[in-house]
Amino acid sequence: MILIIDFGSQTTHLIGRKIRDLGVATTICDPENAIVNIKKSKPAGLIFSGGPASVYTSNAPFIDPKILNLKIPILGICYGWQLIAHLIGGKVVPGKKEYSPALLKISKQNLILNSNKPLTVWMGQGDTVQQIPQGFSIIGSSKNDKAVFVGHETKKIYGVQFHPEIEHTQLGQEFLKGFVTNVCGLTTSAKTHFDIKDAVQKIKDTVGDKKVICAVSGGVDSTVAALLIQKAVGKNLYPIHINSGLNRAGTTELINKIFLKTYGVKPIVVNAKKEFLKRLKGVTDAEKKRKIIGKLYIDLFVEQAEKIKDVEFLGQGTIYSDVVESIGAKNSAKIKSHHNVGGLPKNLKLKLIEPLRYLYKDEVKEIGLQLGVPEEFVFQQKFPGPGYAIRIMGEVTAERLKKVEKADRIVIEEMRNNRLYDKVFHSFAIMTGAYSTALKGDAREFDEVVAIRVLEATEEMTANWAHVPHAVLGKISSRIVNEVPNVSRVVYDITTKPPSTMEWE
């Protein structure tokens, strides 16, 4: 197995997932527990993850330097490589910030990657190794950094300043496979798929004959989670849908169709649009909006739970990208609160059931298909838990809510009309809160700017903006300006993730 030492990277679990896709087991641990875990599990190799800290600061996470002399192959990624260099005589300094693709040029043969062609890799650095430690040699460089890929062939310690685990790095999976097989000496096998029977049994063992209320938003994550729980507890599942008014039109009807007509489970629908708008009145801060929405969701769940005798569990469709952005690991940075993670009160009396917590979006879709969920539902584009509230910059009002709903519908319609909807991961509209001058007829108006975001992604931790044909963007823009009241212009967001997030808030 491979032991991954987590220094706080947003993609630590993605490293593990990519290694597991090779049929090799992984375990993740904090730096302070590394020695204990190494003695216990006797790993064939170690991977030091990236992280948000700088090795030369007082609060940076460290490891016991003895680990570097245990004769276990090591791959350091970003912060992990910088830490290795720092501990054994290298020099790490603030460098050019790069959170984007870069061209890696391989200059030396190596055990990990059998390629001499320039590769596009995903950089994620604020620091750089200015002086590499004795015994290391440079294997690959970029325009801005000489020590992008380095190695100590004798000690089998390697370092990279890019992220091989991210899908936008060319040959990233081959890179990890090279480390696992050629350096660590392990044999790869077929990808290990999510075991539905095992997941259902674990839920049965946890819940017993108790009842479960499950949050269902109308999205793939909550639906798949609810169906897994339903397979385990049968009629003891009570799906609850909070109609916040912040969801896409038709969401409530869709939920009734899926659960009642298809699976024979009648969902409890709570209509609370007026209450959500009331709570959000005057609120402009994104985190406050998320917290308010999260708290009201939970309050309403608890209220419904009190009406059902013997309910002890709350099921949720939390997936790993929600977790890592909201709370992450011990050394990671918080990105934003998700309503089903950051909004949970400490005194919550219900016990949580989150069968998808450590899975990624593409894995969840695969499970949905195995459970018999219709393809058109499984492959619908995702919609955020807090709904349109985080696609409206600033205050959420009934008027702005109607506008973003209409703009979003236009985006989806045109993507479908041009057969692009199923080719991208995400496409939506944002009320930006920015205003500009417009000429409509012979009159001058000062109206809001709408932004369009269309992304290509797989596991949701990274994304590229989609090269939507100009004619399609033009049609979307024309329709929004003419059909949505008080909109002055439309702009297209061409920012990758990272450095941006998928949503604007």
C-alpha cells in the first residue's frame, strides 16, 4: 500500500483516489502520526501532499526527518517537495505564484515518466525551491521554475512542483503509476469500484431498525445517497425536500416523480420560500448567506423529525468536494461553507449518515446508474445546495431571484439546443451585482451585468472554462439582454479552477 501524508492540500483525497484507481490500497494520515502509521502499515511508498503553508513559517506542518532515511520511496508534491528540500539542506524561497497550467520540459531519463515530450502540467505554488539538496538532480523544468521535477535516484526520493493527481495534468495518472510500479515495486490491477452491497450493509449495521430522515434537493448526490439508505432501511426512510424557492423551477415535481412514482417512497415537501427570503433580507456576505440557509435547512429538518417517532439519523448527500472546501483536513485552508457541512449545529441531536462523503461526482454518477436512476437525471448538471442564493452577488430579493432563474433557463436551453449541455460539466448564469450603462431603444439605462460560467471537469476538484462557440455565446447574450428585465450586458467567465472556485460565492 501507499501511505499519503496530508499537509493540508485540497486534493489529498484525490491523490488517494487516483492511486486506488490503479488497484493499489492507500491510507491517509497527519504528519505527526506518520511514524506510527509507517511502523503499523509498512507502506511500499510515501506521498507527501501539497498544502497551503510555507515551510519557512513558524506554524508550518513538519514531519520527523527520520522518515527521509527509512529507505522507503517518497514522492513529494508541491509543499511536500518543498518540505523535503527544506529538511535536508535545500533552500525554499517565495516565488512566482502559479495556479494555472505550465509547460514541463523533461531533460533527464527517469524511472517515473517515460516521456521526452513537453507536457502541460497543473502548477499550484507560491514558493519555489531555489537550491535543491545535495544528491538531487533536475529532471524537468518550466519557464518560471527550474526545479519542477527533481529526483534522488539512489534514495528513490522525488519531488514535483505540479499536481499529477489533477486531471488537467497531461500523463498525470501515468506519472503516479510510474511512481507506484517502477519506484515502489507494486503491481497495479483493475480499478476497485464502489461496493454498493457493502455500503448498504454498513448503513444497516449503523441504523438498525431506527428511522432516517434524508435531505433530498433534487440533485444527483442527495438522490443517490437517499436510495442507498432506502435499500438499507426500506420504509424507515423519510425523504424530506425543503422547497426553499432558491432551486430551479420544477425541482419539487422532479423529486416527487423520482421517489414516489419510481421507488414508491413518498417524500415530505416543506414549502418555505417566504421564510428563506425573509431570513436573507439585507444579507450580502456570501458566508453569512450560506450559514443562514444551512441553519434554516437544519431547523426545518429537525422540526419534521420531531413529527416522526423514533427518528435518530439524518441522511445527507455530502460528497468529498463539499467536505474539503468546507472543513478539509487538519492543515488545510477553509474555502467556503456548504449548507450540508458548515451549517450543521454542534448540538445536532440526529446522527449523520453520509454514504458518499469520500466520493467524487463522477463516482456518484456511476453509483446512480448502478442503482437504476435514469441517465437523463444522473447526467443533469449539478446545482449548488444553497441554490440561486450564491449565484446572486449581494442581497437575494424576489425580483433578483426571478431574473437569475430566467437567465439560467436561457443558458441551459441554448446549451441543449446546440447539443453542448451533455459535453460540459457545468453551465449557469450569475447576477454579478455590477452595473453598467445600456442603451435600450432611445433611452439610457443603468442595469445589472450578468455573467455566464461554463466549465469542463470530471472530479470537481479542478475545472477548465469551456470554449463555447462564439455564436452560441452571442445567442445567449442576446436572449438574456432582451428577455431578462434590467440587464445591461452579458460577460463570459474564463477563469479555471483553481485559482477560482466553480461558483462565484
